[in-house]
Amino acid sequence: MDAKTWKLLRRAAACVPLAMVATQSNGTAQSPASHSEQEAGTWTFHHENVLGTSLEIKVRAANLAQAKLAEAAALAEIDRQDKILSAWRADSEFSRWAATRFEAVPVSHDLFAVLAAFDHWRNETTGALDPSAEAAVRLWRRARAEGRNPSDAEIAETVESIAQPHYSLNAVDHTATRLSDVPLALASFAKSYVSEHASDAAIRAGATGIMLNMGGDVVAHGDLRQVVDIADPRADAENDLPLDRIAVRDRAVATSGSYRRSLEQAAARPGLSHIPQLSHIIDPRTAQPTGHVTSSTVIARDAETAGALATAFSVMSTAESAALAARTPGIEYLLVTAGGREIQSPGWHAYQAPGLRTAAFKPPAPAAADSGAWNSAFELTVNLELQRIDDVRYKRPYVAVWVEDADHFPIRTLALWFDKTRWLPELKQWYRDDQIRNLSEGTDITRTVSSATRPPGQYTLKWDGKDNEGKPVKAGKYTIVVEASREHGSYQVERREIDFGNQPQQATLPAGSEMGAVTLDYHKR
């Protein structure tokens, strides 16, 4: 569209109520987290700091009141289990039991079940999954704080301490006896157990379908099909393509990996020089960080199995993982090795959702300096931070990040994070301009660029110099716009023009009530 037409449309829109502009969209009331899956009778809720992470609950029910009852039931079950299984709460049943020694202590059904499950998976994984791996984690953290790596003697002592029995269970009188002083942590396995039981509680409360996404691990039960994007461990931007996309029903999906968390590398020590960056995942059998698998995603019939195997497959060899999966019913997996090799189980393809196109990366040839085209050797990185706000009524902000040309036409939306379509107009500038763009181009991009709201934290976006249709733009000046709006909160919008030519450029947008400072870095790839 030419600049004259765009300006005429903007003038016309200024005279038209926003509600009338909105009627030109498709009119559906769908959750942007999964446009193709959202149906009437499905509601999505978000909560922060649940078991130390973010929680998304999607409920399918007869009406909103029933959905809220199911949500409340799931949250109540999570709170109940936290009082039992938390290793971080001194008053939890687990913490009180862990402090005992050589005493047969009657324990709850849930604590007994989790301890028994750890025994089962410790045997099945030949020690790759072990609650006493916490001893090795503490050793590495202590050594890192001292600016060193653990000594060989410390490693050997820790391996020996992990290998001993730490508790015994008596199924007749339902007691657990603590047998060592080695620290234990139920960690992500307990989170999986809690997720499974919280989803069951929601179904009992009247939900016909339920999805829980707790820190990236997904449980979907009942009348609800959930699409799950598998993050590419080799990509670091929010708007990078996922590695794969799957669709599940009555299944759980868990991912473990070392690609976004690591232990700081201390001074090089013989035997560790082959590890360029120390993973936070520790092999209990060696008390060493392991990094040969950067990402392991497991689909299973229940969350406990998915969580256990996702962690174990990040520790075991790929051959060991394949053998364990083959003898465990209902397991499919996708592994990414440190060398970039992708390994799929034989039945993984049955869960793959259509519509995701992947291609091998080929470094682009730089455009000629005088060609007028975007220099494909460059890209823009946008780093933004969502503020943490201490407010009991806190709602995640809706956020839009987009690129405008010299006529302020929105040529590319880099991020659109929101929950409910009815509140999308709160992103005033992005929404009005995109509705007019939609009138001009006849395309609704929200189905392809939108994602669920994000919790407080730091995020990275990238722009490769292409418009919404994937076509390269010309070199020149463009404006980066970042807009945030929060229910019961405030509104913030920041703009910065940058000359996208053949020279690197940097800029910083000021911090505000919803976002910290936003940095823009135009640089060579």
C-alpha cells in the first residue's frame, strides 16, 4: 500500500469509533495462546509463583462459573500438595520427615507415593534419576561460590554418598525410614506429581477438559486437545520458530535441558575441559554436570512418567534412553544432542501438528551496499524486561512489539502477548494500526504472531528485516514501537527510530511502570 492510501485510512480511522473498526476482524473470541484449539466454553487463567514458577490453566466447562470452580479445585490441590512435598518449606511433611533418622515414620499417601516412585525410577534409569542428586548440586554450588571446581576427592565422596540407601519404605504400615544424612530434593518430579493430581481435581470439580502448563510442562486431560510448541535449544529469541509442534489429548509433555540454565564455569580443571559451559543438570552416578543432551522432551500418559523420563533422558546416553522408552508403554520423545542432532522416537511423528515449516539454516549472502535492500548479514535484537509488581490484583500486561516504516505503517509485528481477544484493544496504538492494515491488506496476522501473556522476566526478540509476509524490506529508517497495557494497572508505549543500513546501531528505550529499559541492538549476525 502506498503512503497516500495509508494516510487516508489513518485519517478515516480517527473519525470512526474503535469498536466499529474492531468489527472488521474475524470476530471470534479465541485465546491467542492457541487460536486453532480455542472453542466456546474454554477459559484460560494465569497465576504466578506457583511452586516457584508460572502456571497456566485452561479449562473446558459448561460455563464460566463451572470453569472457575475447576480452577479453584486445581489450585487447592496444588496448595495441599505443596504442604506435603515441598523441599523449600521447613513446615512441609517432607521437610519434617527428612530431618528424622532411623525412625519408621507414618507418612501420607502422597509422600509415600512420591518416595516409592523415586525408588522405581532410580532402578529403571540405573541411578540417572535420584533424589540424592541434591548432594552433588550443593557441592557444585558451594565450589562455584568459592571460585573453583570441586576436587576429585570431593566428587568421589559425593558419588559414594549418593550411592548408599537413603530411606526404606514399609507398604504394610505405610511408614518411611530415613537412613542417611545425604540431602534429598523431590524437585521437578514432585512438580509433575502435583500437576497430575491437580488436573484430576479439576475434572472431579466439573471440568470436561483441563490443561495445566506449569513452568513449561503440560498436562492435558479430558475433552481438550492442546497444541504444544517445543522450544529449539539452539534459538534464544521469543519469536524464533519452535523446534517442533505437537498436539496431545489425555497426555503429558515434559521438557528438560541445559540450554537456558547453567552452572558458572570455574577455572579449568583436568577432566572438565571438554565442557564449555557447565549444565545445571547433574548425573547422580558421577556427580558431574552433563551436557551431551541439550534438550529432551517426553510425551507420556501421565505427568509423573513424562517428568521422570525428561530428566533422566538428559542424563542417560541416547542409547540408554531409547532402550528405556521401548520398554515403557506410551512413551515418545524428541532429543537434541549437544552437536545439534535431533533424535525422535518411532512414534513421535503421530503427535506432530501440521503447519510448522522448518528449513536448514543457510547463512545469507550480504546484500550489496548500494543495492537498497536490507543487509541480510545484519539483524536487530530487542531485549525487554517485564516489571515485577507486588500487587494481589496483578494481571500480566498485554505487550506488542512492532516495526513501522517511514509512513508509520506497521510492516512487522515481532510480538503480541495477550490472553483474551476482547481486551486486545487495550493495546491502543498497535490495535488501531493493525485493524487499518487488515482493512488494506485483508490479512489477520494475530493467528500467526500472537502468544499467551508472559510472566515478569527478561525476554529477547529478533527482527531479520522481513515484513509480515516474509519478504525482505528495503534498507533505511524504521521505528521500533513497544507497547504494554495491564488490567487494573498502567499503560506504557515507547518508540525509537533507527537507521537500518550497513552500520551497527544501538539504542535504549526508557524504563516505565510496566517494562524495564528496552535495549535495541542492530548488529551483524
